[in-house]
Amino acid sequence: MLDPLVNRSLSPVGPATDVIPVTPDDATDLPELALSLFIETGGSLQIVTRRGETRSLQIDDQTLLPVAVRRVLATGTSATGIHALVVG
């Protein structure tokens, strides 16, 4: 996957410009790189980071996770109400 942050004119540290719902999927990257995730209902969360590392996390309700994410995996994810905060 090409890194959508390379040669960007917008700063990835500014406020999000959109929030998109996330359906966890083991094979498909998010349509846009998420600079963070908001999780409504906590549980386990399996993600692939911008760097391509797979991480397993336990998330509380109403959590803002400030990590750039490529993919939210279905396998191992029980958290729901996941939203990607994107810039662009």
C-alpha cells in the first residue's frame, strides 16, 4: 500500500476533517488512512498500524486511540462503533 501521507500538503497533526464508520475486515485496508480511531463500545481491537505492524489492544468505551491505522481486523475485534478520523 502506498503511504497516503507522503507528499501531503495538509498537516497530519491538525484536526480531523471527516469521521468515517469502520467495518472490521481481515483483507481490506481502510479507504483512507485513519490518523486516529474513536471506539464507542470497548472490547478487544486488532489493528494494522501505518507502519504495517499488527497490534492487539483492550479498549474502553468512548476511547479515542491516537494511532495511524491502515486496517481494523475482524478477527480478534469485539469492540463496536468504530470510527476513523481522517484528514484530507
